[in-house]
Amino acid sequence: MDQFGLLTPPADVAGAQMAAMTGVQPLKALTQPFPIVKTEPVVYKSEFPTMSMHRRDGKRISFRNGYFTADQKADIEHLDYEIEAGFPGMRRATPEETQQAAFMENPIKATAEKAAAEAVSAVAAEYEQRMAAMREQMEAEFAERMRTAKLMAGQAAGTGAKDSVGDKSASAAEVDKLAQGAATPAPTAGKPTLGPLPVTLGAVSTAQLGGGAADSTSK
């Protein structure tokens, strides 16, 4: 208990270590320390090179070189609350200021990460250019093949139509030739050609039959 008779909670280990390094005693809070919940880091910018404040649970937040990187949920909530309340000279850092803060905190690591990001970006850009050129070439080759195939199909269709017409005319000529050959048989070598026999319609006389018989007898 202190001189006023109030309970004095013990200071946390982190606060004691900070006090030993800086010579500034931490504030004693009547509330329990907030739970440590890690989250995505958020960089805050201060207009003053050095600045410090305390959370409600007594934890000290110190800005160095005008920047503070908050990676705990309680720190982010406290700083955002102070900004909304109108705390002077403090705000969230811009992307350029975030890069500058990372470089000031660890120059070697920040330079390596920047070089790696630039290399990955350059490789990705070159890959995209090559893929676009290959895609364009493939599309041109495909279009040329399709055009050639259409031309070949058109030529084949035209030739087939001409052949079918020629076959029909040849067939008609052969039919006519066969019809003429049936009407007039071709002459045989060494034998007389007999012409068509006359056919008389109607009644046949006895004389005609007799003549035919006599001719057959004389032969």
C-alpha cells in the first residue's frame, strides 16, 4: 500500500527493463496488462523525432526517429483512438513512409527485401511479355491454318462437282452407243450381214407360207 492507503500493483517485467534502460519509471496502472494479440504491423508517423505515451494498462509506446511499428492489437487500438481524439502530430504512415521506417530500422534487411521485390517484378513482367508474344504467334498460326484448310476444302468441293458432271455425260454417251449397237449389230468378218426382216402385220397367206417352205427346202 502507498502513503494514501491504496493498493499498488507490481510493475511488469517489461516496464522494469524499460526503466532500467531509459531511467524513466513506468506508470503503475490499476488495470491488468492487456493480452498480447499479434496482428499485421501498422506503422505510425509522429511529427516529433522522439515521442512516447502510455496505454491504459501502463505499457509505454515510444517513437524513434519519428516512427513506431505496432504489431499488437492493443497498441493499434490505443493509437487509433488517440488519433481520432485529436492527438497532435501523429497519424498513420503512408506506404512511402512505411518503407522509410523499415529502412531506418534495419537497412540491410530493407534493402534485400526491396531488391528481391524488384527482381520478382522484373521476372514477372518479362514472363508476361513472352507469354503475350507466344499467344499472339499461336493465334496467327491457327488463323493461317484455318484459312488454308478452308481453301483446300473449297478446291476439293469444286473438283468433285466437275468429276460428277463428267461421269454423268460419259454414262449418257455410253448408253446411246449401246442403244445404237443393239439396233445395228456390228458386221462379222467373212459373213454377210443380214438386214432387218420385214414383218407384215395381219393375216399370212398360204403362198407366203409355201414360198417360205420352198426356200427352206431349196436351202
